[in-house]
Amino acid sequence: MRTSLRTLVFVLVSCLPLLAREPLRLHPENLHYFLFRDKPTVIVTSGEHYGAVLNLDFNYAHYLETLSRDGLNCTRTFSGAYCEHPSAFSIASNTLAPLPGRYVTLWARSKVPGYANSGNKFDLTQWDKAYFKRLTDFVSEASRRGVIVEMNLFCPFYEESMWRLSPMNAINNINNVGNVARTNVYTLDKNGGLLLVQEAMVRKLVTELKDFDNLYYEICNEPYFGGVTLEWQGRIADVILETEAKLGVRHLISQNIANDKAVVEKPHPGVSIFNFHYASPPDTVAMNYGLQKVIGDNETGFRGTNDGPYRMEAWDFMVAGGGLFNHLDYSFVAGFENGTFVYPASQPGGGNPLLRRQFKFLQDTLKSFDFVHMRPGNDNIKAELPAGVSVRALVQDTGDCLVYVRSGPDRDNKNVKTRFEAGEIALKVTLPAGKFQIEWLDTTGCRVAEKQVLAHNGGAYLLKAPGFQDDIGLAIRPYR
């Protein structure tokens, strides 16, 4: 009886609205990182292609359980205002491309036939109750597993085939709105009546999700394509803020800035996360570090299907001072929610259980430090490195130091040395006087490759790396 009662109490508590806890927020002692459920947090994850809610064939509970078991802590999902044709971007078994009749979105179907991908047209003045039940259950299931949800509200229409599938397109709704070019959908003045629809959609989503703490909103995926204006993005941010102010809640807002890198100019005061895609090398972190906000890399891809480029992108970005990394993992598809789908070589990215294990090793390594009180400290490391090899460091005045050395082909440097013998890479690391635990980290095998204890009088000390392929980590901590 006692066990049953204890179980019942656990279930009831886990199902309570989580605003008894403050929602995910920036860490007050270092705004480049998060505070989640009273714990300093970095986001490192490897999630499916954003269709977990809108694709009725996708078993999101199984998927979220896999993420949690793999030790990862975030997923990115699209609201359903956008979906894709199965041929888009040559993605096999694309979760953003539901089969005919398996697409669910915010708006209810009308009684008028004629939706471009089967079924009736949409009524943009009516909400689909089944969709919101699925959405809130998805966020609830994520919450129970400690998984944070990036709720992406909108996405540009890259091609006519995508705009043809949108409920906002006049051909797919009964409301006589959206008779515009796909490049005018996300504007303040050329949207064909869609702005009011979009504002109502945002208010509805924010209201439905107000009680969840494991959540932040991204305004628009890749708004630098398809005619999305900066003014429209600012208006959507304002709608989120105004709605939440009335509800008495506050979730973080993310803005997707650019592919690769860019200087954020005239940042909206309500935005707390600035996200980039394919941010390798992670120059954008240093370019925007002074904003005192989280800098994220929340989509990878188009660098082949091998693990190395994505593992190196993750380590490089996070040790540069990033607070968020989300690999786009194509091994999660409907029917393979455990992340074991064997995709073709033509897939634009990668993902598999081994790579997720490597991401967990990165996250565990970061969590083993007091990272909130660390800062980028490349000046603490001196080295003569071969062409194409880079070194980055996070440091603390106590002597704690996380260093990352990487080589391997990159976007602009295809032919560089990738295999190094023991002692070939040597780093002069500046440390205070004291005794230190030195650990060289095998980022591929997810283990400590070598370790030693160092008694140091202060100043620069030469540390020689063991042999490695592609990349290696170095963890230095005061010896306790």
C-alpha cells in the first residue's frame, strides 16, 4: 500500500503544471547559459527533423524516451504552419512531410474538399482540438523526461511546392486570405490578410503552452530566406511578450539569425537566444558574445553522413562559448523513433546512436565543470599548430580549463592533416600555481585517453597530446 501511494504521489506531481518551477531562463550569473529547474544548464542534443507533432505517424513518446535515454535534453519542433513535400531537400522518410491524410495542424478542417495534399480545406478561424491535445501531450511527455522543447512558430516557404501545401495559402483555406506570393507571407504590409491569422495563432499557442517550464519559442526558422522581414519578426516577438504579460508568464524567445555567422544588429530586447545554422567554425560566438545572451547552433547538416564533422562542430561551438547545440538527426523517422533508421548516402546530414553517445560525452564533460563561471580563454593557450588545426578553451581563474583541438576537412579547408602521433601537438597552457588533474579526452571513444597529476609553480606549462585522429579534448581541474 505504501509503495502504491508513493507511486501515485510521484505520478500526480509529475503531471502538475510546471510553473510551480520557473520556466527555462538565462542563468543570472552568466547569461550565455541557461538555468533549468534550479540547475545550470547547457543544451546539447540530436533531434528529429521537426515533425514530431504535425506528423500523425510519428510516435513522439518513443522518440522522447530515446532522447532521454541517450542523455540529451532538447528537441526542436515546428508548429504545423509549415510542412514539406516528400522530395524536399532529398530527405528520405522526412518527418516534416506527412503522408496524405496524416498531417495535423493548428487549424480545423472545413467541410469543403480541396486541400492540396488530400482532405478538406482549412478554416483559419477555427482551431483543431486534436492538434492541441497532441501538442500539449508532446510537451508534457518531454517535460516528464527533462527534455526542453524549442517551439518553432514559422518557417519560410523555400519553394512553390511548400507554399502549395500551406493552410495559409488561399488555395487551401475557405477564408479568402493568403492570395499572395510565398515571399510576401511574412511581411507587415503585403501578406494578403495573413498577419491577423498569424497573430491569433501565436496567441493561441502561447496560451495553450503557458503552464510548461520546459519550453522556449523560436520566431521563425531561417527567416533570411523567402522574404521574411525583420519588422515582421519583431511584431511576432511583441505578440509573444504581450500575450505572456497578460498570462503572467515569461518564456525565452529565440531568433534565428543566419547560416554560418553574422553580427547581430539592432537585437530585439525581448530575444534571449540568438541561433545560427551550420555554424562551423564557430566564429559567430565571438562575434556576438558581447550581447550577453545565449548563442546557439540549432541546425547542422549538408556536410555528409559521417559522424566526425558533426561531433567536431558540437565540441568546437560549445568550447567557443556557445550555450546551445542541436544536431539535426536523420536517424529518427516514423517507424524508427529509436533513432536507428539507416538513411541513404544522399541524405543531407547524419545521426545515429554512436554519434548521440558522443554528444552526451560532450554534455557530461561540460557539466563536470562549473561552466557558469567559465569564459572563452583562447589567450591562455599558446601552440604552433599545423595548417587547418584549431584550438579553443573555456577557462576559470581557479585553473579549471577545458580545451578542444580539432583538425579535419572543413567547409573552406578540404585537405588538412587529420592524424597526429603522440607529442606532435603540444600546448602551452597558462595556469595558476597549484596541483592539477590533467585528462586528455578521446571525443570519439567517449573516454579519458590519458591522465596525470601536475604540481605547478604558476605560468605557462607545456602539455603534449597523445596520438589522436581528427580531434581531442583536454580537461584541467584543480586536484582535489
